[in-house]
Amino acid sequence: MSTLPIVSLDRILDPLTECFSPPVARRIAQLQADPETRKRLDELAAKANQGQLTDEEDAEYKQAVDAIDLLAILQAKARAFLREQPSK
């Protein structure tokens, strides 16, 4: 996924917002990695900053970064959807 620019990915995901309902959008906006996943990502980030990732760890870290980028775009779309909803 890292070969696809974020702007293109953002546009590709636009139709997904048609599937949102307020409860679904709220859930997406609140998604977070579990503590074990966050710990692993912190470990990989520290090793990456020190230039000490193995090839397998590098692939794992890049995949995680791609997933985080995707989730961030989906969360931004969910928050925008929620802002556009009429107040009750």
C-alpha cells in the first residue's frame, strides 16, 4: 500500500462514507490499537530510529505504518461524517 499516495487513497475511500451511519462512524473514530499492539509498535519505532530493524521487523513496521495511515484516513472521514449530521 505504501506505493499509493495518501491523497489517492483518500479519494479511493470517499465512497465508503456512504456506508457510514452515526453509530458506525463513532466506532471508527474511536478505534485504537490494543496495548500489546501499541507496545510492539513502540518497540519497532525505537529500533527503526536506531537503524536496528531486521528485514522481517522492517517489513512488519512498514505494514503497520500503512495500516495506521489507512485507519487515520478512515477516522478523519468518520469525524467529518459526524460533523455533517444534524444535531438532535
